[in-house]
Amino acid sequence: MQSSTPFTTDLLLLGGGHSHAIALREFAMRPLPGVRITLVNERSLTPYSGMFPGHLAGFYSYEACHIDLRRLMTAVQGQFIVDRAVQVDPQRQQVHCEHHPPLRYDWLSIDTGSIPKLPNIPGADQFGIPIKPWHQFLERWQRWISDLSEQCPDRLSIAIVGGGAGGVETALNIQTQLQQILHASPNLLPRVEIHILHRGMQVLSHHNAWVRHHCEDLLRRRGIQVHPNESVQALHRQELTCASGLRLNFDQLLWVTGAAPPDWLQASGLTTPGYDFIPVDNRLRSLHYSNIFAAGDVATLVQHPRPKAGVFAVRQGKPLAENLRRALAGQRLRPYRPQRNFLSLIGTGQRRAIASWGNWPLGLEAGWLWRWKDYIDRKFMDQFCDLSPQMATGADPLRPRDPSATLPCAGCGSKVASSVLEQVLTTLQPDRHPDILIGLEGEDAAVVKLPPEQAMVQTVDYFRQIVSDPYLFGQISTQHALSDLYAMGATPHSVLAIATLPYSSLPLQEQTLFQILSGCLAVLSEAGAALVGGHTSEGETLAFGLSCTGYLQPGQWMLKRRLAPQQALILTQPLGVGALFAAQMQGLAKGIWIDAALAPMLQSNQTAARIAQCCGATACTDVTGFGLAGHLWEMVQAARVNAALDLSQLPLLPGALAVSQAGVRSSLYPHNLQVQAQIQADLRTKSHPHWPLLFDPQTSGGLLFSVPLAAAADCLQQLHVQGYPAATVIGKTLDRALDLPKIEIRSLPSDLLNLSALKR
């Protein structure tokens, strides 16, 4: 993340709803100078409500109806934090999240949406699936759908509570999906019943009479039973009882009821009596906090109240972006007035749609309305597809700095102010280890006491920011640095931190350092190591690293040169980090691919190293910047042992093969490729799709080690049980090299390595 001017202001966007997605696209096209933008959302993908019913019917894939927020934030060049908010503290100007330390802000915008209003009866959230949040609903619904063909029920009953547009549309579209499943599974021929329970006299009570009557007739013709004037009073595992005495057995219960605010909203003091949601004025600004804005379902426009509908959230996106821009610049805000009536297109699940326009007494159902709706929805989603960083004017990281800004100093003049470090350490209060004689007391150096009869092991790693979340960056950097100790068989003892903070105001630097060191300390605490000091400086780009000290019993180390012949080569983590993050920088990687890559990057190699030693490993290395081939070459060269790899056995991260085949390469790839001169492979082998990933640099990658062939199966089993599911035997060592060692690429027959028996 780089900027032409130092950051002076923190703009935090809480929630990835429609309004924020549109506002972020505006900021990508027209950046906010000096403003650091942070988005907090539970997932990398956020659903688009307009295509959600079509997805339930099977017309759209999961990805087609979701906006990729990670790609969007790459274009914005902002911080993206995947987490769930649990409280906003307007007095301290902080947002508290479930898995992050508090996030400060100067300006806050909230667009987290709403949740269904569930009845106050036991089991309401246990025995039913709320339609929102959508990602939770889809996870549970799709799990149930995927189990249908295995369960082979004689009868299916779906109960939907709520007869508004959402309930009716959900019923029509899931009926289509179930019919498709039954058609695909001839052996599964249950009787499907769908029930809609509605508290009113008629469904779609907010629509005109023609639409209400037409939909009731359509539901009747489709065999969907509507139960008016019914409210659920009691709920058991697969049975509900209504106030009228009606009892229904169900296989699935869906809550598609009115909107309720998120649980944390009232506790944050953002609501007032009479308003369950955040009351905002006609400029989308909180009535009580001038530096807080809100939009979408989570907000109530006091002067112009409107129903909770996605169309209003979409329309609020550009006005919200404009007023945030004006507020940050100290300019007068512009009023926003939503339209009174809006066109509603209700999908029937059969590639037809019903048009409803306010109280207009007429309506229409037609196939061309569905095609029109499909065109509108796809056009909306297309605007989030072309989001390469180059689309943003001024997003070029090589552009000159603002000539009006103070030229930053070099040397010791580039150090971060001491008050920043003092405040961060006071807030964090790192644990004090008994063998740290002098640590963070402010002396010129640390003094540590090592266990007796142990040898000291030292290493250092340092690199630029790879993820926009500084807390995760601190965790990844720390895991990466400690892996050198684990690869030697050493136990971490203490570390010195090295940080370069982007040019910004002192409060923003303090927040960045606080997040990074919080992530670092979380990993160190798990590893049993202590932070004893470090150094901070300013620069164009955020960077972080550690000088690590560990210890081990002399002679008990794992060394590259101790690689022995006729052993199995085991890789503990999948490959593809370099290609995926290079693709992300180019706006080509899917957010779910980056999410999948982060999981192993955040995982410690400590347990894997311990398993390797217990299984007889004498040689080990961590696979990082030089790629698998480069680090294996270091081992065979040091040990003078030949080795063979099977390309088909390489574990790969999701999306790694796709971006590699698209020609995406890390900037270090050409250097790593030079080791191919030491690899014996024919032209056909070099055209194998896995070949380029041999040279792909890894950040916080896995371990590569060798164990006796007889121990390989047990070693893999232990790794899988301990949370390394991608651990794989990728090859074996051969005989001692008579001259220059070599790496062969070939398919290893099962009788040579018995790979089939070793696979989990």
C-alpha cells in the first residue's frame, strides 16, 4: 500500500453491504488523498440481493452473485480485515472485533445489513435457518441439499415463516432447485411440500392488489400452501405449533421474517428510543455522532423512512461516497432524498418475473421481465469485475510524492517517533519471561539467559506487506521467521522486531504498529517466545520482520547436509503463494483463493517439525522465497544426494494452477527458475502444468523433510491428525551423487514408494 501523500486520516467502513461496495468502487476510481481506508467484513465475498433468489433456483453460481471484496480493496489500495464486529465505541472511536485488537477510526461508516426478526420462543435459532446473514444460510442450506440424495427421504416438507416478497420469492425458487435435484436423482422421488406461514391476511401486503392476488394464484398453481393469520408459538426439533393450533412437521424451517438490528448495535449506543436501527439524517450521517455515517438496512433515514430493501442500499452508495468525500475534505454535505416508489421484479423460479410498481394498480408477469432483470443484475455485478489497480487515477505506486509534502529524512531521521512505540508497548503490555534479564525497559540492548547446555540458533527475516490487514501481516511474518528455527529443530526463545511504517500521522502510525505487534505477540505467545526489543523506521511501504533466537541440544539439529539416500520426501503445506499474491496485485485473484492461501500461511510449523523429528527426520528446510526446487537443490547439493520428484503429487493451493496457467508469475520467479539447470526433465515434463510452481516463492510456507521410507506412512498420518491436511510424499531421495547432484522429475511407481498406501 503506497500513497503520494502521507496518511493523516483513518476512514473505517464496517460491513460489506451494497452501499459500501459502490462507495469503494467510487474511491477506487477517485482516490481520497491522505486517507487510509479500512474495510471490515466477515467474509471476502458479499452477496448481491438481486441475484440471491436466482442462485436458490440454480440459475447463478455462488461466485456469480457475490461481490469479491478482497479484489475491490486491492483496487482501493486499502486495508481489508476479515472479521466480525462485536461493538463500536464512539467515545474512544474504536471498533471491537471478534479476532482482532481494537481498530481506531477518525471517520466511520456502517453498512452491515440486518438480521431476521425471530419470535421470542425457545429453539427459534436452533431449529430453523434464518435467511440472513446470507452466507450462514447458504452454508447450512447447501449442506442439507447435498445430503438429500444420500438420505433418500420418502417425503420432504419445507416451512417458510414470512409471507413478504422475500418469503414468496424464496418458496418459488427453492421449489425449482428441489425439482432439479429430484430430476438429477431418479432414485429420490419424495413428495415435496412447501408451506408459507404469514401473520397477515394476504402475502405481499406491501404490494398492490393485482400483485397480491396474482402471486396467491401462482403459489396455489405451484402447489405451495399458504397459511394466513398464523404465528409460530412453539417449536421443537421438526415440528412447529401456531397460535391457532395448527401443527406442521418439517424437514427444514426457513425464517424470512422482518428485519432486526445486529445484536451489537444497541450496546454500542448508536440507537435511540424509537429507533432500532441507526438513525441518520438526509445526509446519511448519524444524528448523534458527526463522524459516523450509516447506510442500507442498518440505518433508518429519519426524514424519509423507507422499507428495508436492497434497492435503497444500492441507491445510497454514490450519495454516501460523495458525502464521505466531502466530510473528509471539510466541505458541506449534500442532502439525499430516496424515491418514494420503486420497481420490484419478483423472480418466480421459472425464468419469469412479476413486475410491481408501488401502488400502481396493474402488474405483469413475463419471461422478458426475467431477462430484463437478469440484464440489470449482471450489469450491476459487471462494474465490480474490472478492478485492476490501474483503474484508479493516481494508483501508480511509482508516481512522485506530493511536492507540498515534507521530504522524509533518511538515516536515523527516518525513525518513528518514540511516543508511538511507548504508547503501543504500554497498551500491549507483552508478557515478561523469567529468562529475559533486560528486555523492553528502554535500554540499548536486550539481555537474555539461555537454558544450560543448549546451543543458540539465530535467524532473521524481513519483507514488505503481503496482506492489507496489518494484524494478519504481523502473524504471517512471525510464523515465517520462526519457521527457520523449526526447520533446524530448535525451540524459539526471543525475538527482536524490525518495522517500517508508511509515512502517516502519529495516531495512524501508532494504530499500524499496534496491529502488527498484536499479531506478532499472538504467535509468540503460542510459540513460547518473548519480544525483547526492535527498531522502527518510516518508509513508502509497510514492512516487518524479526531477528529470532532459539536453542537446541548440540547435535540434535536437522541439517540440509544430513539428507540421506532412499528416504521419502514430505512437503507439509501446499504451493502457490507467490503466484496467487502476484495475481492479487494484478486484480486477477479471487478473494476465496486468497482466503484459502492465508490459512496455511498463518499455521505454525512447530508441530510439523516435532513430528518430523519423532519420525526420524535428520534433514529439513522451510520452503520460502527460493521455491520448492530451490530449497530442495540446497539440500541435495549440501548432502551430495540425488533426488526424484513426482510433479503429480505436489499439493497446490486453490486457484494456484489457474493463475499459473494464465502466465502469472512472482517477480522472484525468473531468479528461482535458474535452478532448472540442475533438474533432469524432458520437454514434455517441462510443459506439465505443475512445472512452474516448482519455482514459485512461498511466504510462510511449509516444511520439506525426509524420513525413512518405512516411517513415511505413519508420519503422514500424524501430520494429517495434527492439522496439516495437505502434507504429502512428493518424492524420494536416491543414491549418493558421484559428481554433481541432480534432481529428477519422473512419475514414481507405487511399488517404489507405495504412494497409494501413503495417501490419506
